[in-house]
Amino acid sequence: MTQATSGLTATLGYPRIGKHRELKKALEAFWQGQFDEASLYQTAQAIELQNWQVQLAAGIDRIGVGDFSLYDGVLDWSLRLGIVPERFQHLTGLARYFAMARGQTGIPALEMTKWFDTNYHYLVPEITMPLQPADFSDFLATVQRAQAVLGERAVPIVLGPLTLVRLSRWTGDLVSLLTEFHNRYVSLLTALKRLNVVEVQIHEPALVLGDAHQYQSFYQSTYQTLAQVGLPIQLVTYFDDLGSAYPWVVELPVAGISLDFTRGRNLELVQTYGFPSNKQLGVGIVDARNVWKIRPDEVLATLKTLQAITPHLRVQPSASLQFVPYDVRLETKLPEPLYHVLSFAEQKLREVRQLAQALQGVAEVAAELETLRQQWQAFYAFSPVNPAVQARLQNLQPSDFSRPLPYEQRKLQQPVLPPLPTTTIGSFPQTPEVRQLRVKLKRGEITKAEYEAAIDAEIAKCIRYQEEIGLDVLVHGEFERTDMVEFFAQQLAGFAFTEHGWVQSYGSRCVRPPIIYGDIARTQPMTVREFRVAQSLTSKPVKGMLTGPVTMLNWSFPRTDISRKEQAFQIALALRDEVADLEAAGARMIQIDEPALREGLPLKPERWEEYLTWAVDAFRLAAGVARPETQIHTHMCYSEFGDIIAHIQRLDADVLSIENSRSNNQTLMQIVEGGYTHQVGNGVYDVHSPAVPATEQMVQLLQAGLAHLPAEQIWVNPDCGLKTRRWEEVIPALKNMVAAAQQLRAQVHGASH
Ligand code: GLN
Ligand code: ZN
């Protein structure tokens, strides 16, 4: 085994969208034909160079390079390793690359899914043998460019073979697949060794998944093979602890192992089992998944504990910094005490260095850490503690988490609708004109009253269309909302917003998650005005429309000094008041969306129960105030329910609407097989496609549902909200949907009489 190289600090990857979202803009210009290939690469390399320079200036010893991507890093590794599905093989270059990422007429893109428990989406490799030839030339060229700037500090980041396989769709025999991979990785490492890199990072986050032990022998044979190249390997894991795999992972023939000390129980594992003294321990202690500065006393205590156990430590972020924005210094509007405890990628580099210096006993650091302690003190003094919220949390009673009557009895009191009632998920097209209204309001070009009048005109139009289409349960259309989380967060005390805090969600798409910094409280009704406007225009029921507590939490940067459960409960209390106000305003149905509930599941199944218990409780706390006659809906799209159906049932929503058209009835079947007893809104219209689905197609989907669930349990709706679609698509699609329901209604009636 090759010895670890020295170097006290390291990074595992950096944001790639560009400090001012240069990559996003370049990609969009390229796709629209306004930018040529050379300009796109030029922008990309400029971002990459800047990333390297910043890390160099911060004094990082081992700078991860080669993680930059035009769209997605997993896609890049698929291409390098020759994993190209047949439908893309006739294409070349960027045409092939973007076809795999985004699809082309007649050629569906690779499937996209969440990267572990983050909000980043990667493209799922589809492996079929034989592979296409491997080609690492772009990666090797990047490494050489990096070496020219960073010298021996440049450390290539390679996606590990077992993580790649674990996250792929593949068929065939794992042994022969891995044998093929071994050859390809050996040739890559050999080429890197020839470039004189001092070490390579191989990222294997799949090691933290609950099923890692099933792959133990494959990890062992893979790393035996790769070790023979003689290039020191830093085996990198993150997002959770190694769990029961710890004892054998630390014995793999590599020079160093990186662990995440911000999540899970790696510290305990190191204390229990020790750590091989001849290996480097990469200590991922600066949180790469959240925006808070380190709390110096906590992290130093961890580092000192580790130092007493094993000699070769390296301080680093817990994962790639791609999950946080670039630079907090771009923010000009945050309250001072909050600003001083925030740390984005650039600030986190500084923290890595500070901690390494503190370990070495560098004197100047002591003063810096003292300043940091004071900044935290100032933050705690400032951060709004709301005594009323605290008192409510203290006094919660079991009955607060339950509707007053069980579902079967509530159902009898709830609105009577035709069989297979039709509805939508909430949003209707957000046209450029609607978005422009908000820009004008912000610039002061229109008054609040003018803005609201324009929104109301949209609501009126939307109600009129829905009545013409013949839907049974209407919505107001969500025209006033920028985003389903931001809209609520902006009206709640305890949330802060950045101007430039973008993080990549996928490809060119970025999100700007709000930051929870104090007790969350509702200061006034948030949705009642628009609801009233809509309901006043129709005799059909209009659904009140809220974003659920768990989704609000999972799509924000939460506090780390307060449990996620407590933060979810605080949001739930605010929503509970909103539910009561909507009811008082005449809402007979209220939908509480929880699309992010499933994705918040911990990586390790043994922690699911705990999460699902408080997550479902938070939902029940928000909904529990509703009177029996008020029908509570929830919506969860693009989720798998198979293994969590008991918890979905425990939400105790009267109606659950799901995406189903894309999964070809899979989602519905999971619900049926799980024995779900409440009503299900069956998604029959794929809202991600501009295509208008035919009535017949939707009839077929519904019939499949009717074969397994009684008609009384089924609603008819699109898969998700319609805000990204155009009116010209939505109106005919919904007309067809209503026609499909009506057609089946006749049959259902016929059958029961
Ligand atoms: N009510 C939201 C909408 O219709 C739900 C969006 C979602 O599930 N992501 O847009
Ligand atoms: Zn949805």
C-alpha cells in the first residue's frame, strides 16, 4: 500500500454554476443558439479557473479538481467510462451530451433523480454491456490545466466504481461488469500517475447506504486491484456514517479515508473501533450541506478527540461545497448578526484552514476563533425567540395532532361530489406577464393595490376557465406565488432570504433556499385573501392551498442548533392557524402539499422511523385543527410509497393526490398494495410534457386504477401543478381529463345500478 501524502487541508469539490451563475447563462444561450461551443467551454473554464484560484488563495493543501461539469458529474463519468445507451450512440460531442441530459425529439433523456438525500439531481446511468470505449481525455486535460495553476495541490476527484454501479440502472452480471470497470479505472489511475499527481480522491458515498455490506467483497476486490497502480488513493465518503461497514472499510488498501463528521455517528465509530494509524483520516468537519459557520468549541473538541486516536488528520469540508452558495460577501441585505454567522463556500475554505491551524497551535487563530465565539453570542442574542411559539410548543396535547373524528365519520360530513371527482394540484400557468407583475411591484412601478388587482384578474380568468372545463373542485391558481416554499417563508417570521445564494438543483437550474434563523411564526393570514377572491366567483368548492411543514423545512437551510422536528412543528403551528383562517373564510377543502416528505428520508433505513414519526406528526399538527366537515387533501409527487405506506396512511389526509402517469400506475399500485384506505387523486396527466394527453389514454390509466380500488376512493387530477405549462396546452389537456372522468362515471354508475 502506498503511504498517505501529507497536507493538512483538503477540499472535495466546489460549486460549478459560477459566482454569478455564469454557467447557467452560458448554457441557456448555447441551447438557444446564441452561443457557440467555444464560448461555452470558455465560460466553463473561466469558472473552473476561478474556483481553483480561490481555493489556492485560501491555502488549501489538497484541492479537489475535475469535479466541474457542464451539466452533471455523474453524466460525465458515464460518458468517460463508455456508458452510453444505444439511443444516443449515433450522436457525438455536445449534441450527444445534452441529448443524454435533456432529451431530443424522439429520444428521451436519461432519468434524473436526487443525489442521495440532497436537493441536487443527477442523471441515472443506464449500463448495458458491452460498454462503448472509455475516453478520459477531457478529464486528464482538466487535471493538467489544474496542475499548471495548483501544482501538486491538484488532486483529481474520481467517482468511484461501486457508487456508480449502485446508482445506475443495469442488467446482467455484476462480476463481469466490475471486471470491465476495473480495467477502465486502472487505465485512468495509471494515466493520472503518469501526470505525477500526488494522490487521487475516489468518491464512494454509496458506502454510507444501509446496503453497503452486500457489496463488501466487491469493494475489497476493486480496491485491491486499484491499489496495484501505486497511486495513493483517498477513499471519500459523506452524507452519513459508515455504520456497520466501518470495520472493513477502514481496512481497505487505500492511503486514506474521508468521513463525514457533521452527520451520523462516525465519531462514535472511530472511538469504538479505532482508526488505522498508517492511514490518513480525512475529517469532514466543516458542514458542506448548510450555510452556518462552525461552532469552534464543538468542532475543536471533535478534532482533539480524533487527534488522540489517530495521527494523520486532514481537515476538510464534509462533502463537495456544491450544496452551498459561493460567497456570503455578496449579500448586502441580511441582518448583521445573522450575516456574521453565515458561511458559504468561500468562507468555508477559510474555516477549514483555521481549524487546521488551530490543530497545529498557530497562535493567531486563537483570536479569530474568539471573534467567532462572540459572533455566535451576538447571533443568539439577536435570533428571534418567540415566547408565544415556545409556549405553544410546550403545551402541545396529543389531541392537537388528531382530527376530531375518524375518517369514515368525517367522510359523511364532507362535500358530496360526483363519482371520480376532477380537480387540479393548485398552480396554473405562470406566464411571463404574471412574473412581470412582481418585477414591477418590486421596482415600485405599480402599487400593491394594482398588483393585487392584476392577480385577482388572473384568478377570475382561472376560475372561469375551470368552470368551462367542467372541473368539480377548483383552485385559485397560485399566481401570487414565486415558489411554493419562498412564498410562505416570506410571510413568516424566522426566515431570511439571500440575494445571490443560489445552489445548483440540476443542469442550469438553481434554487435559492431560505434560511431559518429564528422561531417561526405567522404574523398574518397568508393565503386567505386570494382564496376569498376565488371562492366568491364560483359556487363550486375552491381548495385552499398550503405548503406543508416538512416540505418547507426540507427545502430551506435549517438551523442546526434546534432539532428539525422542532422547526417542523413551529412551521406546522403557523400553518395550523392558516388552516383555521381558511376554514373561517369558507374553505370546505384545504390541500397541504408535502412533495418533499419522501425525499427527506434518512439514508439509513434504521433512522426512517424516527424521521417519519415527527414528519407525519408535523403534518397532523397543521391539519388537526380542521373541522370534520373540512376535507383535507395532501399532494406528493414523484415519490415512492412502497416502504412508507403505513406512515402515509397515518397522515390521515382525506385525499392524497399523486403522480401516476409517468410511473405507469406504479405509484398507485404501491398505494393499493399497501392497503391505503382513504381517497387517492390519481395523476393521469404528465405535467412535464408539452403533449396534450388523449382522453383514451387517461381512461386507460383510470381503468387500471378502478380495477384495484373502488370508485368512491378515486379522484382524477394531473400529476402535479401546471405552473410551467402554457394555457394552450393546459386547457385541452384538462378538457380531455374531464371527458375521461365523465366517460368512466357513466360506466361506474351503470355498474352500481
Ligand atoms: N400546489 C403546488 C402546485 O400546484 C404543488 C407543487 C409540487 O408538488 N411541487 O404547483
Ligand atoms: Zn407535485
